Amino acid sequence: MPEQTPADFDVLLDRIAATARAEIGKGQVADYIPALARIPAGKFGIAVCAVDGAEWTTGDAREAFSIQSISKVLTLLLAMETIGPDAVWSRVGREPSGTPFNSLVQLEGERGIPRNPFINAGALVVTDCLTAQTVSPAYQLLTMARRWSGNPDLAFDESVARSEAEHGHRNAAIAHFLKSQGNLKSKVEDVLHVYYRQCALAMSCLDLARAFLPLANKGQTLDGRSLIPPLRVKRVNSLLLTCGLYDGVGNFAFRVGIPAKSGVGGGIVAVIPGRYSICVWSPELDELGNSLPGTAALEAFTDATQSSIF
Ligand code: DON
């Protein structure tokens, strides 16, 4: 097939959607957070934003869903901005974990320093960096997400946050373990309160693709304002490539070949440096917690547009 160019994208996204929808029925909607189990499995949307300002969408791209772990990228950027990168990296590593996102096993042997900021343990430490430093971290995150997406109506889905809190024994265990190892400064309850809220932020594919566009655009907004220093863009995109999909990251790099972050709400947001940000949403997950149809769609996109970074 010849390389697809932006002129063909409306047709291309519809074709990718048709192919990726064939994966629906092969995965499992997350049910360990009961509020997520109610989301219809047939949802499917894609949004693409280009660094020249063009945008394309298909399917349910404008419907808000629970961004879950995708929020960990926003809190990382916020923490790096608020307390500085060195203060973050003294408490969190930068290596893939090779373990499930909610695993505890490495913490004990590694002095409570989580392998990276995207596994739950690392994200809890990053959230603690904010909780220990600022009065209202959840509100700061919300303000940032509203500004970066250009959508002033973004909100936390409190029913999802409550549902996770009621069933969050594993995250509570991780947080207590971190506390016992001296790598959590705030109270466990305070960190978990913010963490469940950040995961319950509701955004659409289009909101997320817009919010992540600076990571594809040397840290700049479409009108040339600098949101993220270029060195930080390089580093965060590298972390997305190596740690963004947990123990599925190698297979994702093999198939799709771009930096990305998944969430158990079924979203995957990805960055194609110098060209596009792209977000796919479809709630059925593979056994590692990454959207099955979403991965298929992103693979089809980078193949058709020859836009893998490799
Ligand atoms: O802490 C949790 O388990 C969820 N709030 C987030 C996990 C998640 O999204 C993992 N991503 N694929």
C-alpha cells in the first residue's frame, strides 16, 4: 500500500477503525474498578492532531472516558515543573519494570524506589511529590489538563474515583509499603485521594491528542508558546517508549514503534515527534491492561503513514 498522507486521513481513520473494531470481543473491559466495568465494550474512537494544526477524528473520539494511567504523564510533567526534575529522579527510577503495573515485588529489594513513574508505585511517588509541595494538586492537574486540551469543561468523574477508592486495596498496600520505606512524605490517605482523582479525570480522544501535542511539537503549543522545555520532551518521550505500556512495552514498540501511554479505561495516547499526537479509545484490554483494539489501530496507523520513529 502507498504511504497515506494527511489528505487521505479521513478515509484512512475510518478504514483503521473498521479493522480495529474486529478486535472487539477478544479482550476484557477492566472490572477491578467496578465503575469501569459498566462502560460499553463497543466504544471506539481515534483523534489525530498534526503539528500544523490539522485535526481528524472518527467514531467516539469526542466522548469523554476515564483516562486512568494516562494521567501519570500529566502528573509527571507537573511534578517536574513544580519541584524540578532532580527532586523527582531522586525518588523514582527510569527503567522498564517488566512487571504488571500494580506489582509490589520490586519495591522490597529496591529500597522503595519504584522502577519508573508510570507503574502504580512510581505514580504514587510522583503524586506525593505534588501532594507534599502544593495545596491542591488535583485542582492544579485539572487546570493544566483544561489549558493543554483547550477544554474548560474537563472534570473528574467522582463515581469512578469513589469506586476505585472502595476497591483500592492494592494501591493502598503499595502506598503503605512506600511509606514504610521512607519514600512517601504525605499521609497515605492524602496521596491516594489525589491519585484516585487524577485517574478518574474524564477526557476524550480529541482532548488527549490536543493536550499531548506539545510532546510531538518540541514542547510548544500551536501558537508557539513553550509549555515543556525541549530536553524534558526528549526525556518524557523516551520514558513513554520504554515504560509507557508496562510489561507490554516491548511488543508495543515492535508492532507500533512510537512513544505511548495506556490506561485501563481503554485509552492509548501516542506521540509521533515532529508530526502528530494521536489518541485511541476502546475499552477492551489485553491481559497486560492495554487496549487491544487501540493497539491494533495504532499499529495500522504507523504502518499506513510510515510514521514509526524507527
Ligand atoms: O491504579 C490503578 O490501578 C488504576 N487507577 C490505573 C491503572 C492503569 O490505568 C494501568 N494502565 N494500563
